[in-house]
Amino acid sequence: TKPPACQRAAGAPCGGSAAAQGESSKTQSPETLLDIAARKVAEKWPFQRVEERFERIPEPVQRRIVYWSFPRSEREICMYSSFNTGGEDMGSSGENGDETRLPFRRGIALLESGCVDNVLQVGFHLSGTVREPATSSEPELVCNVSVSFDRCKITAVTCSCGNKDIFYCAHVVALSLYRVRKPELVKLRLPISETLFQMNRDQLQKFVQYLITVHHTEVLPTAQKLADEILSQNSEINQVHGAPDPTAGASVDDENCWHLDEEQVQEQVKLFLSQGGYHGSGKQLNLLFSKVREMLKMRDSNGARMLTLITEQFMGDPRLALWRQQGTTMTDKYRQLWDELGALWMCIVLNPHCKPEQKSFWLRQLRRWNSVDVCPLEDGNHGSELTNLTNALPQELLHKGVTSVTNLEGWVGHPLDPIGTLFSTLIETGRGGEESSAALHDFPGTRTHIYTHTHLSLKGETFVSLAVETALIGLGQQRVMPDGLYAQEKVCRNEEQLLARLQEVELDETLVKIFRKQAVILLEAGPYSGLGELLYRESVPMHTFAKYLFTSLLPHDADLAYKIALRAMRLPVLESMGPSGDLSRPHHIVSVVSNRYPRWFTLSHIESQQCELASTMLTAAKGDARKLETVLESIQKNIHSSSHIFKLAQDAFKIATLMDTLPDITLLKVSLELGLQVMRMTLSTLNWRRREMVRWLVTCATEVGVFALDSIMQNWFTLFTPTEATSVVASTVMSNSTIVRLHLDCHQQENLANSARTLALQCAMKDPQNCALSALTLCEKDHIAFETAYQIVLDAAATGMNYTQLFTIARYMEHRGYPMRAYKLATLALTHLNLSYNQDTHPAINDVLWACALSHSLGKNELAAVIPLVVKSVKCATVLSDILRRCTLTTPGMVALHSRRNSGKLMSLDKAPLRQLLDATIGAYINTTHSRLTHISPRHYSEFIEFLSKARETFLMAHDGHIQFTQFIDNLKQIYKGKKKLMMLVRERFG
């Protein structure tokens, strides 16, 4: 396939000759000295400086400078006209229909279709027309496009298409790429001021008059105003030497950067934030962040400029003030966006190519944002227990630069994981000062790391022993981390690599002795040194190191291995260090962990490491009841995250039920105990995995045995909500698959079913709205239990249940063969219902129709009792007429109950109860008609006439219905005579 355009042309110069453009031929002329010099000047110097430096510039020199000043690479044009990066994402554009609609791709299509015309370059200004071909829905559009440029960057764009977006429109792309790819076809003129300089007075007058004549409607007022000012000696225009020229290039003071529509950036970010992460706004903001990262990677100054605009909108988000006022945390999605914002600012602050004055500017910006009251705290909270973001970013980093950070461009493409919001990450980045360079290259542990790697590479027995001993000492010692997140990350990665290398070493007797020696030293050390101090080392957490020691020592000294691991499991609750370094009162780890630590030293990460260590111990302890009990106790005491405990429960279950062995019942019980702990922890808190946890626990209890299932049902109120207990637990227990899985006999089945029914009735009493139907279903096979459940429903019907729930249970009763109970519940449901005149699509309509049909089938007395309830609850004319029609089609009492007999006679509309229903239906049509006429629009006239036709059908069911309807229509004509067109339609249809 053809390579993407912006890949093909990225960084490739475009010249006026074949040689300049790199075209291959057998003989190539060397580039002229004029072109070489003009290209360098065009890249680096604003044209004003050229004019000031030289008194006279020959026209050929000016032409080549102007020629070379236009961008010669398509990569930047691609970057400013699509969310995608030029080099990576554009390669798949042919496979993605969305990408073909990107402005850059559409611009290429317009260019290759020959839609660019009238291209003219006057100095540093390019103009032309771009024709947008007609489509089935849009006519042809011709756009006038102009582009200003300076030092190989597009500095301003305009297009008559009226594009309102952050990126360049397809027409700007098409014109720009025309100039990049076909420079020899572009008419090139010097800046207009140079052309005017060559004219005499008569030529200048003729030029001005012709210009005004051609564009008199647009420029005549301006021309007259300028003429008046020039003729006035004291006017402002006469106080300035010379005149502006939009085609003459940039002045010395102009900032040289690509055109970026700041207003559109702000508007788009504000819009995305207002959508709160919905409608794809979060994805759009992340795409903007990716664009900033792409700009930083290309050392484009607009990266920081665009990030500043984005940050301003984030700081102005009204939700920050709301969250602060309420004292609540920001949402996870929003927190992730702030983290990304912080990571990008770190890229900018660490940029070694940034000038000191630029760093000073960022410092002022950060201080200003930090002074705002709603500026989020580092943990995303708005409480008062933590200090706010930094009062000032350290001067050393911003004023002196961080020149020791190497390979920044590659790092920017894969930024560090942020540890907080915007400023907390930046504070720590700047704490190195002048010693940052030394800290990054010679921090504690680096020598150990290099030494160990060197000796492991030598492979000799002595060298390996020395390496392992050195590594263990280095990993086990108290570590003072260097300042700066980048330096800390380097330490952590070194130590992770060190552990990985150590795991490749096979232990012999000598190495086992070394391991024992170091393990004993760690265990015998005081509470604030040795293994305990691993917590304060801030790099690889103690659990990672303890896990390595455990697995290494386990085959050689299991007791010592377990001691090390269990000691590490107890470490999260430690005493914190006071401000002066002294030990202060005990705190939980949440308060120990300050906001300045890297991601390795957060509660979540430490518990994750704990979880891995515990899982390793559970695997090793399989088959040993005493050790399993010890590990279980350690987990229950020291791990406080429900998600981590749930993972351990699942791990234990998998280990206990491996396919090639019989289930380990002791390990299964450990798994069940952990699952029960998770149930208790998450019972009263929201957890999106709760339903999965409940289902898993029932599976685990089933695997343990019938006594476990009976136990969780007996104690359901401490483990489950009523809904979970009935819909998941009891239903699963009474399913055929459970009976088959456990090989239960009839006695065991009955005992388990009794427990399930007792649970169901208890849940129905506690939460009848959500559990009554499940309770009835579960109690179907036990008459007493079923009757009890039904009575619970009747007791709750008056106050605790809505009409939807009652209708559902009523239909269930009919399905089970209890029509009178269904009728009773349906009448109770109707008392809770209220259908207004305009609710002709209400979801309860089918239930109302069903209730009436049920009453009609039971007999005249039941129908007579229901109709007053329907009349009271339903005001919708179409629903009432539907009920009325159905009641008149068949005789009541189609279902014979006991000694009842069907009379076989249709009910009269002139007598109760249908007379009451007929009157109510006619009244509903009259009321609805007046309500609809209050706000009717002409487009609804025909629909209204059809509505009156249906009303007439109902009116005519009464013996005097014709007279009533005629009077009704006459009243309408009189009351609404102002609606002449509508009344004319009424007369045409109804006379």
C-alpha cells in the first residue's frame, strides 16, 4: 500500500529544484550557496532582522528567503489538523472510516482531486481557493483560504468555510500541502510593500483607485477613513514611520510558533468538562492530552501553551467548588484526568531545553493556580486534614534547569505514573536543586546495583556469593531515597531488576547460609530497623523482598521462611516519623504515607504486594492445616482491602480445587472464611463487584459441603442483603444443579429446602418490596410457608409495596392457579395507581387491562367492584374506552368458580357497573379535549380530528350519545371559534 503522506514527507525538505527535493537522477547539481544560506536564514531569522541587518537586499535573495520560509514538512501540518500523530496513527487510516474524515485526510483527498486553485504567494502570505465537491445533501462549496507563515511555521490561518475547531480545516490543509508538494507551481511575489516601493506616484494612484473600484463595497469606508487620517498632520497614523504589511513576515518581537486557536481550545475543554465524562468527553480530553504530549515530544512551544489553556479550564470547573463545599472527593474519571494533567506538567518542568525565563513563567503560573481556594488536594479530597498543594515550586529547578535529565524525548512519550494531582508531583520533582545531577547518577544503591550485576555476570562461584550477599545487604538496609520522582523511579527499577536477577540464581549451601544470615539479621533487628525499616525505604516494598526471601528459603528452612513472611505481613501498622525524625505516636499506614512518595509507596500498592505474599504462602501451605490457620489469621488481621481479600479467597479456591488432585478441604475452608469476611466487609458499602462476590461465595460453600450452605443461610443477615439472600443464595441452593453436585438424599434435600424457605420468609418480612415474589416462588412446594408468604404480601400491600410489584405478584398468582388471590392483589394495586389524561403509553396500562379482564372473567360482582377503582385511578380516555369495549364484547363470569354459573347475558351499558364506566369515559374524553386544545399547534390538527372520531364512537354507545356529542361539538365551536382553521376541520368531519 502507498505509505501515508505525512510519513512520506515528514522532515523532507521541499525545494524549487529536483535536487533540492531529493529526487533521484543520474546526475544532480549541487545546491547553490544562495539556497543553502537562504534556507538557514528562513528557518532562524525573522525577516525584520534581515532588513535591519542589511541596507539593501537584492531581489533574488529576498525571493529565496521568502520561498524557503514556508514549512517544508507535512508532519506538523498533520499534527495541527488531526488528533492522530503523524508517524504512527496515520498508517492505519485506510482501514478506519473515522480517520478518513479527519481534516488532514480530507485535505489530502481535496488536493489529490485537483480541488486547489488560484494559489498565490505574496511574501509571507499564501492564498488560494479550495473547491469542496457537491454531495447528495450539500451543494458545491468554494472556500477562500489564506495562510500566514514565518520561519517554517504557519502562524495564522483563515478560511471562508467558518470552521470552528481546535485544528486546521481540510481546506487549510489542502492549500498548505499544495505549497509543500508543488512549490514550483505556486506564483511567488515579494512582499506587497516591496512591489509598492517600485511604483511612481501615478502608478500608486492607479493601483489604489483600481483596488477601491474592484472592492468598493468592502473597502471604501476604510479607504476614506485612512485618507482623512493621512491628510491630517496631527493624526496618529502620521506619527509612525512607514506602514504595516501583512505579507512582510514577522517582526523581531513576534513569537515564532504555530497557529493555535486559543479560544477554541478553551471552549472545547469547557464543553468536555461540562459533560462530566459522559458522551465520550473523557476520551476527547485524553485525546487533547495526547496532542499536548505529541507537541512536547516535537519540542513545540504550543504544547505548554495548550496545556496552560486546558489547566485554566480545569481550575475554572464549577464542580471543584461544589466538591469543596460538600467535602466530597472528586470522581475517579475526573481524578485520572487531573493525574494526566500533572504528568504533562512534569514533562514541561523537567524539560532540559526550556529557557530559565520560561521556567520562571511556569513558576508564576503554578503559584497562581495553587493560590486558588478550589485547587484540589493531592489525594483528590477537599477535607482539611491534609495540607494543600505546594505554596511555591522550588526555585532551583525552575531557575537553574534540570540539565541532568537525559533522554527526555523518549520519556515524554511514556510519562511517569503521576502520584497525585497537578502540583504535588511537581514539588517533589524540584527538590534536588544543584545536586539533582549527582542524585540522579550516584544515589544510594546504585553502586550496589552495578556491583551486583557485574559479579553475577562473571558467573564464578565466589563472585556469585559476593553478589548475592551484597544484594541482600543492599536490599535489606535502611534506604534514604534521593529527592525527585524521576530519581526515585530509577532506584525502584534498579532494585526490581536486581530481584529479577537474584531469582535466576540457583541456591547452593553457601548461598543458603547467606540467606539465613541476612534473614536472621532482619528478624532480630529492632522495631525501627531491619525488616521494619523496609517500609521507610520508599523503593521496592518490604513484601516484594519478603516474598523473594520466602520462596528462596522455603525449600531449605521453611520455619525461617514463614517467620520472615509473617513478620512482613504485620508491618502495615507502624509508628510514623515525626517532623524532626523522632518516633511519634502510632498511626495506621494511611497517615504514615505522606503525599510525597512515589506510586510504589501507597496503601493500595503495599496491600497489593501483601496480597501476592499471602497468596504465595497459601500455595506453599497447602496440606498443612496448622500453617494454613496461621496464614489465615495473618491475612485477616493485616489486610484491610475487600478486593484484595476476595482475590486471596479466589486464589485459595483455585489452589484447593486443582483438576489433577482431590480438593483440599482445609484450604477450601480457608477460602470460605476469607469469602465470608469479604461479605461482612462489603455488606453495607457499595462495591461494583458485590454480585460477583455473592455468587462466588455460594459456589465456594457448595464445594465445601451441605453444612456450609446451611450455615450461610442460617446467618444470612450478617452476610447478605435480603435481595441477595433470596434471588442468589436460596435460589441457587434449591436448584437441581446444586442437588446433583452434592449428591443429596431426600432427607438432606428437605432440610436444605426448609432452611431456604425460612430464609425467604425472613427476607420477605424485612424487604417485602424486593423479596415477596422470590419468597412465594421458593415456598411453592410447602403449603404453610406459601400461605405465610402470601399473608406477608397482603400485610405489606397497604403501605410497603407499589402497584408494579403488586401487579407482578397478582399475575404470578393467576399463573399458579389462584385467580381470586390474583384479583385481590390487583384491586390493591389499583388503589396505588394514578393514570392522568395524557398518559396513554404508561407501562401500567397492560396491567390495568389485565386486571379488568380478570375481574370480568370472574363474574359480574367482581367486575362491579373493580370498575369504581378503575374510574378513580384512570383518567386517560383511550384506556377507559378500551376497557369499556372489552367489557361489552363478552359476558362476565367466563371462568366457573365453585358453584357459580355463567348467565350468558351481555351486561347493559344503561345499568351499573358499565354505566358508571361509560360516563367516566365520556367525561375523560371531554376533559382531554379541552386540555389538548389549550396548547394545540397546527401540525397536530389532523391527529386531534382522529381523536374526536374515537370520542364519538364512545359517545354513541350511550342511548342519547348522538345528542350529547352534537352538543359537545357545538360547545367546542363556540369556545374555540378563534381557532378558525381547526374549527373548519371539525365542521367538515362532524357537521
